Amino acid sequence: MEAEVKKTSPWFDAVPDERRYPALAGVVRCDVMVVGAGIVGVMTAWRLAAAGRRVVLLEKNHIGTGDTGFTTAFLTRVPDTSAASLAERYGKEFVARVFAATTAAQEYARELIASEHIDCDFQDCTSFNCAYRPNDETLVAEWEVVKDADSQAQFLAEPVAAELSGAPIAEALVFKREARFHVRKFLFGLLARPTAKRIQVFEESEVTDVIPGWLGVSVKTRFGVVKAKKVIFTTGLPISALSELRAVVEPRITFALAASYGKSAPISDNLFWDTDSPYQYYRLFDQDKTSIVLGGEDRGASEKADPTSPKPHEKLEQFLKKRASGKFTITHQWSGSLFETEDGLPYIDQHPHYGNKVIVATGFGGNGMVMGGMLGSWIASDLAMGKANAHAPLFSFRRTNVAIAKPTPRKSAFTPLQRGLRWLLPLIFLALLPLPAYVFFTARNGLAFLQGVDFKTANLLLFPLLGLYAFFFVWAQIIIGSSLNPLRRVFPGIEKFHRIEGVVAFLFAVTHPTLLFLGVGLAAYLAYEFVAPEQKLFVLMAQAGLFLMFLTVGTALLRKTRMFQKIWRKIHFANYAVFALVWVHSWNIGSDVQPTNLRYLWYFFGITAVAATTWRIWRAYHPAQMARPAGAREFVKVTTLDQLKEGALTCVEAKGQKIVLLKIGEIISAIDNTCSHAGGPLCDGALTGTVVECPWHGSKFDLTTGAVVVGPARSPQQRYNVRITGNDVEVEV
């Protein structure tokens, strides 16, 4: 039986897609923040860390699962654009400077892999820009420019039968000292080196807002904030918070496959791309030299495929049969996105409207490995550190005089309700904080009861107060912990406060019996002589609660260690048992609870804790849909019933939001058209039943729920309510 073709790239076979770093929570500070953890982002963070900067690296999905994970990984210095067209626009000297920059970046990659001993299947090789017919005009025009730009290039005007069996190359531009590697092995090998330990990496942390300030810039995610002096954006498609930059790049889709020949693949261990339009590019994949990766059939992201012609992967398979003869098996098929500028060279520059605080690296086309990962990171990191870089002017926005629109005026980062809660909740906490002490000292007519007492007596008189506050902070742990995710949206630093407050609760809980022990002595303490026999059970309950607190607080503090990183959250749920134990203990044995007005506060603590726990359990079994944009929602007409085709995708727009609709019978489903993985348009994807496949990287979503069916996407699509009014189809936005 033939093995099923994997609908992903082969890079994930050796290094699977999985979460290796935590999500951002709370407030983190650094010198430079890098957004986007593909090869450009990882290399930028690496260079900054190597220069001694404090770096935070944010990734919306997982490390190397965007375009970097769907590349063919050519380590070539040759730009992914026509050298002849560049020379016509800017002159031959400009092209020579571009080649000098990419050559230096390529050498850096070679030296880095060697010096850091990164096992990433690195292999020196030669590359061929080839034609299958003699006297190819495109190749001749390229050579007229390249011969003066790259001293290691040569024109080969005779057939090269040894390079491809079955269909020899007629002529080619040959570039010596090129290379190939395994991109995911490289990334994770690099992140395992000591220098990378200085990088704080956060995955599943999508940027939702960028807030430039006088002294730096803040970047918000769903549950956290990073405050930095500079921020560098290295995402292929500029993030939605920088939507004004999306106009400077054109999205394209490329298709690829991997084919295994069993024994030996019929091409040499080099890099190849041709002059066809669209062109193909191919190389050996594995160290055993039995498999080929082939890419091509590029088209604009908005171009619709011709339903009468073979599909892109079928065309690639036909090419392989023609150009690399032999029996093979297709093992992988995938697609990827490219982002190209008007002249084919990237932009690596400061955002023109944010001064030197925001730096952008985008538009690397099909040369993300060298021009992006090695050269882009070099220029971007130098810009962030205020260092001169001789290559930077080649890739600035001024090169093409592109006009960058001013950013859309910022809306408040918080809804009116959230702004109110930011004031109200701290006030409630601060109002409750002094109440136990107030009741305690009022019942004793102030501090007079401590006058003239000895050390032991003072301990006996004060230990109840410590118990009251131990309970108060345990209650706060339950309230905050049960609603941590919603509270993060209002208080980005709430998790840090929660951890500190947990330690404070534990210290009060330990000090409470310690003062009692110092007051009554060891023998009386161990014999429980300080309490009536019928109340001994309540003391034992408090001691059990203290033991559980030791476990919950201790494992939370050690949560990053190998021993506890997978289980500390489960142990942390014991805090609910702690609260129940200490509530019963303090109610029955606390000298100031039932006899004073504290009993009303204890009622409040008990009721709110039960409500918070119930809320936490309900959320666990009823996961909420993705949060919708803030502001009032209304139903907007987007189409009519007679314009919807049964079982087919329909793309509509409401209030500037692109939405994809699916009608099956009487049910119409609506989800966000923009893929949560890398921004691909779902309307252009393939539909199977109620599941749509993103055309960029193959993520699949259930249109009825928005849920992720197949990755690499990690987050579900936003789902919209639909209603029918007469013949009109309306969506709530």
C-alpha cells in the first residue's frame, strides 16, 4: 500500500511542530523586542544577544512554523529577482553592491554554523540558473550584469548532462560556493547554544497593539505587554497593527513537493532554478541524496487557479518526470507564501512615522534564508543598536521612494468597561485589605492591649491577626487565579502580582502558627494544649492547608524546572482545597470571626470564592470563542440568499472585515477570512465538506465553529453570527 502524501513540508519530520516556550503573560522589559520567530527573527535576536542586548522574541504560532517552515532552504546569495531589471533601474554598480552584501551574509552563515557546531545538514555546493534551450535571451541578459557583480559566477554555454539525467541543461549561470541546509535543525540548533539563553522567547503570543512612547515602545499581546527601547518586526506579512506597511508588499503563493527515489536521486548535490515562467527550483533534500525538493508554479495570492488546467502540484510532478527521470514516490506536498516588493528586493528600515523606535524587515520574496535570515538580521540589529551598516541604504524605503501611509489614529487600548475595571478592582482590593486589622484592633480597643506584655504573650496576642491576613491572601489567590485569563486583558501584569501575592499568603500562613509556637512553647504546641479537644480537628485542617500551600507555592516557583514544568499547574489546583480548609478553620476557631463583624466579611469571602470556582469550572467545560473586536456590534447586510451557492465558499466584506460564508441547507456559517496562522485568504482555499484549507500553508478550519482542524495554525478563526432578513444575509460585526 502506498504511503499517504503528507500535506506539509519535510522539515517538520526531523523537528516536529510543538510548543517549546511559554506564552507571554504579564509585563516584560528588554532593550530590543523582535516580533516574528522565523529565520529572520531568530537570527536578529541572536545577533542582538551576541552584542549583549536584552532581547525578547515573540512568535504568534511556534518557532519556525511560518514561511520559514515551508521553504526549500536555498542558501544562495543570488537575489530572487532579475539582476538585469535591477541594473536597468539602479545601474550595474548597485547590483554589485547587492551581491557584495549577500555574499558577506552568506559567508556569515557558513562561519556561524561552523563556529557554533550546529548540526543542520549543511552542505557546500554550486548553484545553476539554467535554461533547457540554447541561446536563452533571459540568461544572456542576466549574465551581462552578473559577470561584473559576482567574481565567482561564470557562464556555461554547453550542455550539462551530468547535472540532470534525461533532460540536460543547455546553458547556465553557475555560482560557486553556495550551500544548502536543514532550516529547522539550524534554528533549534542555534537556540540551544549558550548565546541564545540571553533571549526570552515567547510562543503563541500574537501582537495585538503597538504603542510608541517618548522613551520606547510597548507591544501588547492577549495576556501581556513587552516594554522595549526598540522593536523589530520580521513577520513576512506586516502585522495588522502595522497595516499601512502591507501596501508595500505583494503576497504570492508558491508550491512545493518532496519526492523520494529510493536509492539515489538523479541530480547532483547542487541548487537549480530555471528561466521558465513561472520558474522551477529544486535541490537534494536529505544527506543520503535519495530525495528531491521541488518548488514552483508561483502565482499572485489573489489569482484564481484555472479549473481546466492541472493543479500546481500535478504540474510539478509532471516537471519532475520530464527533468529528473526515474521511479519516485511523492512524500510531501505543501504551499508557502512569498511577499515581494515592487523591485524584488526587501525593505529593512526604520518605520518612517515612528522614528528609530520601530524597525521593519519585510519583502524577502524567495530568498528568505540569506537575504532575510543572514542579511536582514544584520541590518535590522545594527539599526536597533544605532550602528552604521554600509548595506542598509540598499534596502531602505527611500530606494523606491515608496509612500508609507500614516498609521490609523489609535483607539484606546481598553474598552470603557475595562477602563472602569482598571480603577474599580484595585480599589476593592485596597478597601478590603485593612478590614481584618481594623476589626481586630477595634475589638481590643487599639494597641493598648500590647502595653507591658512580654515577648511570649505578644506572640499569643498577635498570631490571630496573622491568621486573618493569611486567609485574606488565600482568598485573593482564589479570586485572581479563577479569572486569570480575563484579568490579563485588563491588567497585563496580573500574573506577576498573583505570584507575589501567593508568596505573601504563604509567608503569613507560616508566620501564623510560628507565633503561636513561640507563645505556648514546643511541648504545649505539639500536644495541642492551646485548643479545646473538640477543636483539634480544625487545627489539623489548618495544618493540612499549610502543607498544600507549601506544595502549590513551591511548585509554582519551580515551574520552569524540568521536574515541575508539566505538572505544577495540576498541583496548583490544590489551592481550592486550601481555601476550603482555612475557611472552615478560621470560622470555627478564629477568635475574631464569628463574634465580630468579620463574620459578614467571611460570608462575602466564602460566597465570592464559590462563585469564582464555579466560574472557573464552567469555563473549563465551555471554552469561549475568540474575543471579538471591542465596540458595539450590529448586523450588516453582506449579500443575498440567491447569491450564495450551496456548499461553496463566498467571500464578503462588512465594516472593512473580510468574511467567508458557507451555505449548507438552511445553515449559513461565517468565519474570519484571514487565516490566524499567517494571514492567508481562506476564500481562496479548497473546501472539503465544512472544512476549508488555507492556500498559503495548508491550515484547515471548520467553518461551522472556526476551530483548527489541521495546523500549523494554533488559534481558531473568529466566528460571526448570521441572520436572514427576507432575502438578505446579514452578519453581526
